[in-house]
Amino acid sequence: MNPTPPASNTEVKDMQLCQEICEKCAQVADLCAAEEARLKAPDRTPLAILCLDVAESCRATASALVRQSPQHPLFCGLSAQVARLCAAECEKPDNQHELSNSCREACIAVADECARHAVEAPAKATL
């Protein structure tokens, strides 16, 4: 068993920043999904589902960051990818509503910050 070395102060601060960005995005994406559901147009359902996917992914990533999981880069990679997709969808003219710009901005912040951590993803899980 190879123990994971403790994170440095800089790494901990970076992880805390990413965690905060993920938590904020999860909240905004949940609100955006609710607004999509409120509009009740069948063609808007895919964006509502994507927003919920972003919210769940961000919550899982934030949780992994809080516990300083050695697998947090894997969580970050998923959140970055899903957030990029959501940001692109929120930008489309057909998907505009009161919260779409806020959701897009929060998703861009997650994609950018999580991508920094995802680069460090281990080749295999550390146990």
C-alpha cells in the first residue's frame, strides 16, 4: 500500500478554491434546471437534465476535494467536461432565460478550475 503524501498548503488552498467554485456552480445549475422545468417546454428538457448533471457532478467533486481524495482529479475531469457542455448549451439563443448567463459563467469557472486539477489525474487509483 502506497500512502498518499499530505497535500501542501498551496495544494490545499487550490483544492478549497475548486471546492468553492464547484459548490457555487451546483447551486446555480440547480436553479437553472428548475427554471428550465418551470418553462415546461419539451425541447428544453435536455438542458434541464444537463444542468442537473452539472450540479451532481460538482457536488461529488466538492466532496472529493473536501476529503482530499487521491481520486479528486478524476472527479475534476468529469466536472470540467460536463460543465463545458452545459456552458455551451446555456450560450445558445434558444436556451436563454433569466438564469442561463449565470449558469454559463459558473460552468466556465468550474471547467477552467477543474481542468487544472484534472491534468494531475493518476494512471490508476491509489489504495
